[in-house]
Amino acid sequence: MRTRFGLAILCALAFALPVAAHHSHGNYVDTFTDISGVVKEVHLVVPHSWVYMEVKNPKTNEAEIWALEATGRNGLERLGVNREYIKPGDNIKVRCHVLRDGSRGCLLGFLKARDGSVKDWDGGQNTPVPADF
């Protein structure tokens, strides 16, 4: 009986630890950065959605592709985000947490669509839209 209980605990831990690691945001900075650009691709999928955006580098004026990570499709659909909300070619503005290593990616917070509406793409935490966005 003790062996079964010990095995059950071990199995529970084996499944719980990867889930906790998966949701770590440690590779992103804590502060927000605003970025504007043109949507190249949108992938509304589970467990995380992705927006790829072309951004002009302010130092070189060269176009760069940024990968923007968001919550999953189901969470976005609850906020009213669907395939028509943003599309390739749309100019958007985002407020996100950039990657600590300096590569071109970030964890999305807010996204302002072409129609001017703003939604929280980080899971709809009912965070109010910042007044300066």
C-alpha cells in the first residue's frame, strides 16, 4: 500500500513540475515596451497564439520580424478575437514584455488593432487598458 501511495505521489509530481515550468515568464523582462509594425502572420492556436510582425529597427531602419506570444485561441475568443480581428498587412501597436536575451520576441500584453480597439492578449486578466496606450 505504501509503495502505491509513494508511486502515486511521484507520478503527480512528474506531471506537475513540467506544467509549472511551462508557465514561467522568467525569460521576459518585467517592464512593458511599446512596439508598432505590420502584421505578417497570425496563428490563433492552443496552448499559445502567435503574431508575427514586421518592425522597423529605429537604429538601422531595416525591417525585422518579431514573434509575439499570446494566450491560447480559447482565451482570445472569449475576448472577441477571431481570424478577422487582425490580419496580415494590418498596422498594429503592442505593449509587451520583451525577451531578456535581446532577441526579437515578446510576451503580449495589450494589442491595438487597426480599428483602434485594444484587447489584453495575455489571457484577459481584466487589466484595464493603460491611459497612455
